Amino acid sequence: MKILVVDDNENHRKAAQVLLRNHEVTVAGTYAEGERCLESETPDVVLTDLLVPPVVMHNGTERDFGEKFPDEKFSEMPLGTIFAFLALKKGIKMVAVVTDANHHKHPASAALDSFRASRELERCVLRIGDAAILLTNFGFDGWINSKTGEPSTWGEVKDIGEGNCFPCKRWDFVLAALLQGKSTEKE
């Protein structure tokens, strides 16, 4: 399966490559990089962070709005949702918008609470026509062992030491939920 992951956090991009290694994974760090990927290939799945830096394609030119307007609050914006719509427009049938932003501290993450149907991610997948869409701020926190490159539980992290692991989004859980939600009829 061809999967495009858009996330500005390097650890989350590394985790995507590790956790989804049985698939053909392309990673991008900005909206503009993701947009270029969508222009050159058609993935089966798009997984994107909610909050990404405001580097976008504008009139055919890459523009960093955070750099251009440093006094504005443009460091991260909920462009992942817009990217998800772009992917749907391009015919991608499985799309997830995921954030690790605390829903008590960020309004865009808090807004995703209204999409929770359950603590089970696959029950939170929206079906619009033949597309499966997941918007979530929970259920995916994990760790990758820096030495082995394998996922670790919190108990293992405590045993081997936090310095030997890095926190990550569990993209494999997100993909599994999308696949399960896509194959389940809406109840």
C-alpha cells in the first residue's frame, strides 16, 4: 500500500517509516512538501498531522508564511485538515488527520473531541461516500526504541530508559483503524 505521511515532527516521520515499513511510505514535513508529493504520485492513504507549519504552495511558489510574517501566530496552523480535503479532492479514499496536541491546551485539538464516537479508533472513522476519514487526538501515543527501531511499551521504556527511546504517533494504529473503519458498514 502506498502511504503519504505529512508531519513536521522528525520523530513522527521516523516512526511512520518504522511502523509502516511493510508499505511504501513517503514522508513530508510541510504542507507544500505534501502537496508536491500528491502532484507526483497517488498514494492509497494519506496520514497527516493536524498542526503543520504554514509552508504552502501559493500561485505555484512555495511560501513560508511564518517566516514572511514572524509577528503573526503562524508557527503551526491546523492545515492538516485542509490537506486532508486536498487528498480527498485528488481521489484518495483513506485519509486521517492526527494530532498529539493536548485538547486542554489547543482549540484545534479540542475541536476534534466532537468526532469521538468511542475510545476505539475504528469506530471513529467517518464514511463519506466511498471514502474513510479519521480525525483524532487520541489513541496513538507510543515509543520507538532508538537502538532496535522497534515499538516499545511504556513499561519497556522505563526499563531501558527514556533516553534510549523517542515518543511517536502510532501510525500503525491509525492505519489499522482506517482500514477497519473502511470495511465496516456504518451502524
